[in-house]
Amino acid sequence: MMRILQLCHKPPRPSRDGGCRAMDAVTRGLLAAGNEVRVLAACTDKHPFVPPSDAAYAEATRFEAVYIDTRVNARDALTHLISGESYNVARFHHGDLEERLRWILQREVFDLVLLESLFTVPYLPLIRNYVDGPVVLRAHNVEHRIWEGLAAETEALSRRLYLKLLTDQLARYEISVLNDVDAVVAISDEDAAIFRELGCKRPIHVTPFGYDAGAIPRPEGRLPDHVFHFGSMDWEPNREGVRWLQESVWPTVRAARPDARLVLAGRNFPEDWPAGPGVEVLGEVDDAWSMLNRNGIMAIPLHAGSGVRIKAIEGLSTGRPIVSTRLGMEGLGLEPGVHYREANTAEAFAAELLKALEHPRNALEMGARGRAAAEDRFENAHLMAGLLVFLQELTE
């Protein structure tokens, strides 16, 4: 049994997005194995604290969150731009959270601290003053790669140059801290390889997002008759991807099939987001699984990002036929043409969507193969067993 402090850059519950669900999956796995886990999180305007409705979870984790203001401040942004320090990271380093963390560390003994994402690493010096055991970074992404992709996709020169500066600052910070922690838990083999290329000498273990297969409703077997995208629209790569899907892909699909429908759903959809011919904007939905279990074809038009696309795993888990860019399925170890359809240009993406709409039974069969593969690779109990062995070896 280990006593673990899990420091999170946003509340794991409620499960507002893939990152929240990924953190919660680890918490549940560690608790199920008999460990003690205390959860301390930052909460923000974007990710507010909501008292957990699960009393057993609240008691087991003593879950609490401290508000920090991560809204972009022009003066602070300029100061960090001049100093060369990463503003992306600095926004998450706050005195109130540091004080609460200090209060906890002064009163409790932990065998291990799990830092959820790069944005909690600024608290490492404080943790080192109180914890003798290992501090492990759970890297949700290679963070600077996300911004690198956004910069490359941006047409406006001034914005592209600004994003490039932010990327360079974030990259310098990310590379500089890889050997300050005692180990890294990467979310994909691809990310683990990148961390090693960047000079990480610490032990690296790969634990992708896991889910409880038994808790996922079985697919109803209805033939797919529309296309949908499901993802948080407060994440820039999702916004850019949906914009590309609507502007560059969907007109070709509608020209070939005037009755084709595209459904868009997810958190924080801008109120003025344009719909267009054959496009329905649902925005935030109460039940993510009901959305994923619709008889639709899941589109993942991602062109920037890193890590593992949790929404892809969730789509696979429900047997959805998926059309995705290469990047959208990166890190999953699945085979295009067998488990999903891959397309990386607007023309190819439209063609693959049309194939799925015109041959729905074939699409459904591919979705079933994807579900079976996901159950083999991403069952949470199996993933947590491997992670526990890794963490226990670090504490010995």
C-alpha cells in the first residue's frame, strides 16, 4: 500500500473532458488496488470546482480544489514574452495553491507524488522540501508539440510568430524539467520516444487512458446515417479541426449527398458558431455516452496535438465507425483500414466519410473491430496493474 498525493492542474471530477477522465481513471485504479490517494487540484474559471456527488470518492480522496486565475493578462504575457519564461506554465503557479499544498505536506507523509501534467511541475521545489519519495510526472501530452502544430496551421503571420515564441518558451521549459522529476509516465509510446529524444534520462512508463469496458453500453447495432464530432471547443486544436471539417470537407460531402448530416457537440461551443447546410450544433450535452452511442460516424479532424486522443478511445469503446487524420489516432497502436479510416487531406477525408455513409454495414463492422481492439489495449484494470508495478519499484 502506498500513500500517494495526486496534484492536478484541473479537477478530475466532474469529468468535463478527456484530461479529467484520464486523471480520474488513475485515481480509481490506484484506490481499487488498495492505495491511499489524496487529490488536490487547481480550479479555474474554465474548470470550476464542483463538490463531488460520490460520497465514497470524496471521503477516500479528501478531494479539494484551490481557485487560481489563469485568464490571460496582457501585461503578464508581455513580461514573460520579454523574460523568455513560459507564460503557459506560469499561469498555473499560484500562491494560494502553493500555500494549501504546503499545509498538506507539513501534516501528512506521502510515499509518492503524482504530478498531473507539465503545468503542476512549478510546485516541484516545494514538494522536494517535504517529500523524500519519488515525484512522478504524468505527461498528458508533449505540450510544446501542440503549440508547434497550432503555429504551423495558423495563416496570419503575426499570430503565427507569436505562437512560435510561445512554443519555443514552452519547449525550453518542458525539456529543462524532464530530468528534475524522478520518473515520467507518458500517455503513448510515441510521446515516450519523444521524451527520450529530448534528453530524458529518467525511467519512463507508458500508461494510456483506460476505461472500464464492462461499464460501457453495448452498441445497439444500428446502421450509421450521419457524421458527428464530439469534443471540447475550449481546446484550440478542436476548434481548428472543426473549422476545417466544416469549411474544407463538408461542402464536398454535401455536394455528393445533399441529405448528409453533420452533428457537432461538446463543451464551450461559442454561441455564434456557424451551422451551415446540413450542420446541427448541439453544443454541450448532458450525457457524453448517449452522444457516443448515437448511430453516427465519428469524425476526428485533428491537425495539432500530442498524446492520446481520449475521445478516440471513447469512440472506439462504443463501436463507432471513425474517420480520422493520422494525428487523431496517433498513439493507439491501431491499423488504418482495419480499425478506422484514415484521411489527411480535405479531399481524402470527404471521400472516406462518403464511403462510410454509402456502405454503412461495412462501417459498422469496422467499428466492431475497433471496439474489440480497444478492449484489448485500454482496459483500465490491466493498465493500472502495470502502472502500479512501475510506481512500487520507484519507492523501493
